[in-house]
Amino acid sequence: MRVLTRALWLLAMGAVALPVFADEIQLKDGKKFYGTIVAYDNKMFKVKTDFGFVLVEKDKIAAIIPNASESSQSEAKSGVAGSNKQPAVDRTPTESHPIKNTAPTPEAEPAVATTVERAAPRVSSAAVRPQLPANAPKTNAVAPSIKAVPSGAASVIASSSPAAPLAPPKEAEIPQIPEEVQGNTYTNHAYGFRMYKAPSWQLIDDANELPNAIVAMGTQNESTLLVVGREKTKQPLEAAATVVERRLQDVYDDYHQTSQKKTVVGGLPAVEYRYRGKADDHDWSGTLVVVARGNDIFTALGMTFADTDLIQIQENVIAKAIASLDFNVR
């Protein structure tokens, strides 16, 4: 795993841009990411990020830091003076309040029951109260006003009126699965691609902590590894590929490139490099493919032990996995 870590850190070309107006979500293990909480169900938060929806367990969240830009824009629109602004308060979400509220805390108001404002109910022409007899004693009681109907009565009238049927309940939105494995196919819904996964390979969770890495897979003893990464760049494909390939020289001892060619992967233009080098007391045979998709650069780095009898077999498996990349997943 050490060579995998070194390779991915050096292949990283820059940090991915943060979502616009996203909030900072801090986890209890020290990690953090950016997004907007849009739903809560079964003790799981659904967070919308630039790369799709992510499910996070409530117990793993330490704090949610509201976006400063979003708060300042909201205050500017409301015309609040700078001296009256109150800083946003960090708090851990609860089940009853899964979505944070960044508005300033208002001063205490008298306890008044609040109701949702509804359309004015129909008022019949019937008398508000029975007609009193002519000989009834006169009192100083004031007749109730009919200009407004109590909120409770309005609710009863509105709910019993045939002209205002209740809206059908909205169907619960099914959270999107970021990635999945079905048989020998790995699919990543967040980044929109799928590829072949050898039956003897398994997903490597530690690779997600590396910069720009999307997924890593390989044999259990990590003698064969394949890592897919993604980043944004303004450079053309060949220039970006050259920068990435040069960084491999810092990963391996006695690094030397054996071939370079332009190719097509998943219908997209790509540059492929093959190389040899030494690391962690092993000789390695590797393949680096850099693919351009819009403003994104996808990198597929495959490597295997070159000092075993299985080198040819594993090189063929890596080549099959890279050639199977399909970027048309929706």
C-alpha cells in the first residue's frame, strides 16, 4: 500500500473546486467535506455535493460550519447593519432538526401559537349568533367581530371545504448509490463511469483518502493495483499527461518509460504510457492512461510485480480493465 499512496499523492495535480455556497461538514474522525444537506432518514443525512449525493450517518458528524459567503449575501439583501450581525453558530444536527438554520436568533417573543397562513375561508350569510328576544336584559357585552375568523376555525373550514382537496403526499426520494459492484462490473454513479473488475480483485477503501482518487482495486496481497483518479485542469490533454507521467519518476527508483502512444478509451481521447521501476523492494511494471473528458482529466494507473511468473497475466488483466472504461453512465 505504500507504493500506492506515494503514486497517488504525486499524481494529484490540484485540489478539486469546492461546491458553490456549500457548507463544511466535519466528521468525528477529523475528516471534512463540503455539500448541502437535503434530506434525513433512518439516522442518515443525504448531502448534495458537486459529484452527486452522499449518505452520512448522523453519529459520525461532529459539526456543520455554514458557508460564510452564503450568510453574508443573505444579510446584505436584508439590509441588516454590520453592527447587528451575529456570527453563525456551529451545532451538531439532531434527528428533530437535521437541517441547520443559519439565520440570527430573534429576540424572545410572547408565546403565541403560529399557524400556516391559508386562503380566506368562505363565510356564509347565516347570522353569527342567534337573535336575542326583545325583552332580553341589555348588557355592555361587545359583539364579536366577523372581519377575521380564528385560525382554528379557518383550519376546520378549509379542511371541510370540497373546493380545497388535500394535496397527495410526495413520494420519498430514493438516495442515489455512489458506487456499486455487480458481478465483474464496477459502476461509479457519482462520476459517471463503469469498468471491468477482475473476480480476484477487491476494492481498497484506503485509496479514497488519497487526493483526487475515486476508486482503487487490486489483489488481496496488493501485488497488482489499479487506481482511477479525477481532477480539473485547463491544460490540453498532452500537456497534462506529460506532467502526470513525470511525477512517476519520484515514485520509483530506476524509472524508465518503455512506450508512449495516443489512444482512445471509452470513446474519449487519451495518452498511454508504459513503464518499469523499483519500489518497496520489488520491480514493478506499470501502465498510466490519461483521459480527457471536457474540463476533467481522468487517470488510470495500473501496476503489478514484474519479478513474478504472473506478470504477463496481470498485465493483461490491467489492460482489459482500462480498455473497458465507459464514461456514458447516467
